[in-house]
Amino acid sequence: MISVAIMGHGVVGSGVAEILTTHKQKLFASIGEEIYVKHILDLREFPDSPLADRFTKDFNDILNDREVRVVVEVMGGLNPAYDFVKKCLKSGKSVVTSNKELVAAHGAELLQIAKDENVNFLFEASVGGGIPIIRPISQCLVANIVDEIAGILNGTTNFILTKMIEDGMQFDAALKLAQDLGFAERNPAADIEGHDACRKICILASLAFGKHVYPNFVHTEGITEITLEDVKYAEAYNCVIKLIGRVKRLDDGKIDIIVAPMFVPNKSQLANIDYEFNGIMVRGDCTGDVVFYGKGAGKLPTASAVVADVVDCCKHLKTRKFLFWADGNGDNILPYEESVTAMYIRANTTFELAQEVFGCIDKIEKADSPKGEIAFVTAQLPYGEIIEKISALESKGAKVISKIRIGDL
């Protein structure tokens, strides 16, 4: 029998406890031993839980219990999760987490501690919920040089954009619907401003390219400025708008990483991933494009990924899985101003003036465009150069209403 502890009994934590108790026979068949939930840490009372006798409010009950070999952290946030996880690793316990904020902020440090203590620190559920992605990149695609990872990494924003695209809803109405249906938090800032997607692409970039990428190194934009007009122009250009987290390997060894809304061509495999679903495309030099698709959040999908890591830890109690990356200082990241992209621009101006400033541009025709408004797509240029040209256009009397990158996906 292998004893485990769960820190946190919210949506995901309760799902982990449920799977570990209801799927006992399935898990026993996988590892040949019973996985026993010995402690559940939470400040709240759960008298009606079938595991009511396992609850504790004292972290030290877990830390000091030598029988507990694997600890699940599903509390979320950095405090006290970071301190608790660090102490568990240093005490010789393997740790499994779904906490993307923790991994994005402290992944390199915690992986180093796990290495030093010959234990495991696993986090499959931190990206994509129930979608397998960490293990496929680190194991199944290990023979590949990863050239690019791009994906729809946040279900809330994808739901909002889908409602805008398919039902013609305004952003605020789509956000409220997402909140009413439980797809968006009461305070949705982390989702709609791109921070959640940023943490996830940071984890994937760190894993794929071997150096920790901290969220503050990554240029991040959300979807709060996207309007129905932009959605309609995208449709006229045979695209849809998606919030994309993307990282590309460059020839000089640096990486180009960004989170931003993009026009995604209808022919792209990511274009038809809608509502709360996530999709992650990994481009390897041997495999070409491989796409992982599924629900990126939810109680049981996320708990399923957590339990898979628990099983992996139980199989490797005496050995450490090689999952590791070094710390990073941002010196391998291309400044976002130098990132080359084509850009959709909507402005109150004339096509002739836009052409004078930007040179070769591709006009987007839309039947019901307001008088005096044009939309066009620029040639591929460094982002900083595009911003300079926008300023030049505005200095000539134009008013730029919106700008969105064109995703080469």
C-alpha cells in the first residue's frame, strides 16, 4: 500500500480524491499496489465526505508522516503552495501539482530540489487540464527537435471568442454568459488579459527548450479589445480570432514567445477548436505537426491528469523520472519588438494613405464597413517597425482602431 496526501479539497482536489477512491481496482491493476489517501489538507470542514476522517488543518501532519510518499498539491496560487511543496520535496516526498502559477514561477527551482532529493515533481495537469501534453513532449516526442508550439490554452477566452464568432455576441455579453455557465471566474482578469495562457506557454517553452521562461519575460495581450467588427473582418479574410500562446525556435538558438489574439486561417487545425476546448500544436522536425485536443479544465478531466502523475510517482518511488530544465534569465528570448509578423489593422483613413506608409498591403473588403473605415493586412515586419508605422499613419491624421497579429499556423 502506498500512502498519499492531498493538499486542497476544492474542485480539482475533490476530483482527485474521488478518482483515487472510485477507481481503486483500475489503479491497483496498473501498479500492483493500493494507493491509499491518508491525509487531506483543507481549512474547511467536510463532514459528509466519505473521507471525512482523513481531513486535517495542519500541514505538519503530512510533512512529518513518513508513510506518505506522494503529495498532491491542488490548492492553487503561490502562498502557501510554494512553501509546502518545497518542504515536501526536501523531506523526500514526491509532489504532483496542477498549479500552473507555481510551475511557471518556481518550476526550475522545484525541479532542482527534486533532482537533489531523488524524488519526482510532476505537473501534467498544469497545462491543458486533462489533455496529455507534458508527458508527450518529454517522452513520446523526445526524438524530435521541437521547432514550435502554438495553442489555444485558455478555455474561458476561447468560449467568449466562439460566442462572438458564431452568435454575434458582444464581448461583455459573452463574458457574462461564460461567468453564468461557470466557464469564467467572478474576477476573469487572469483569463481575459492573457495571464493564464502565458503561464502555460511558459511551462511548455521551458520544457521544450530547456531553460526556464518566466511569465514576466513574455509579451502578453488579452482579448478585451476584440470587437465584433474585428470578428467580421477576420471572417472576410477567411480567418477566425483566437487567443494564441506560441513559442518558436529561431536559427540563432533564441526563442520567439508571445501570447496574443491572432487571425488564425480557417485551414489551420486550431481554427475549429471552439467553446471551452483547448488545442495545442507541437511542430517537431521528425513528426511534423501533432495536435492535442480536449477539455482544458474541469473537475474530472484535470483530476484525471493529476492521478496519472500520482501513478507515475508510485511506479518510480526508488528512481527519479528525468523531467528537468535549467533556470533562465531571459537571455534566450527574442525581444518582442523584433518578432516578425504580419498585422491586421483597422483604421479611419484612406487605402492610399495606408499604402503610402506601409507599402504593400492587402485590403480586406467587407460589405457593411462604416464610411471612412478601412482594414488591411501588412507585409511581415518586425513588430517594433509596425508600431512605428502606425504612429506615422496617425501623425498624418488617421485613427487606428485596432490591430491584431496574423497567425502563421
